[in-house]
Amino acid sequence: MSFFGRKTQKGLAIINLDPHVHFDPDATLSILILDRSGSMKVHGSAPKNAVNEHLDHLRRDRGTEHYCVVVSFADTAVVEVPLGHVMNQGMKMDHYYPEGQTLLYETVDMVMSGFLDSQERIAP
């Protein structure tokens, strides 16, 4: 079993691959990819606040099941908020420390490829 955020030999495992865990097929999945490179220091806590406001907005939408994950990137990719249901009270971004270089394309490729690969392995 692998979980989002756990480092594996192939990169970051991005969802729980337990075959007994199933998501509502009508649910909405939000994947937030946030720049954490040094150039973001000028924005202070605004990026973290925007992520938490987005999560709060999803919680208020009672008509849809929402799942979300937040991955930041600089020299490395970091799972800031693990994949989960937004109604989980612990789901929020606690820290945001911009530093390092920008690995935008590598991070987006890793996250999206990981989701595609994981979906193909758990699809019925």
C-alpha cells in the first residue's frame, strides 16, 4: 500500500492504493500545485491563505463531495496537504516557506503522471 506523499523508488506515491478504498465517482478532485520557490517570498503568507480559503470554499459546497491535495514545488516537490476529503477538519495548509529554485514542469509532470498511473492501477 502506498500513500500520497510517501517517497518511493519511482517518485511520490500520490494516492492511497488500498483496493478497499473507493472514491465517489461523482466527486470533485482538486489538485493544487503551488510555487514555493524563493521568488514567492514577496507574497508573504498570501499563497497559504489562498489555499486555506479555497479549502474553506470547498467545505461550504454541500452539493458535491470534494477531495483535494496540495503539492508545492521549489528544488523539490512537497506534499503540503495530503489527498483527502475536504470535510476532514485537519485539512489545511499550516506552513509556507518559499526558498530555492523553480521546478515547475518537473513537478506538474510528476503529480499528473502519478495520478494517471495510480488511477490506472485502481480503476475497476
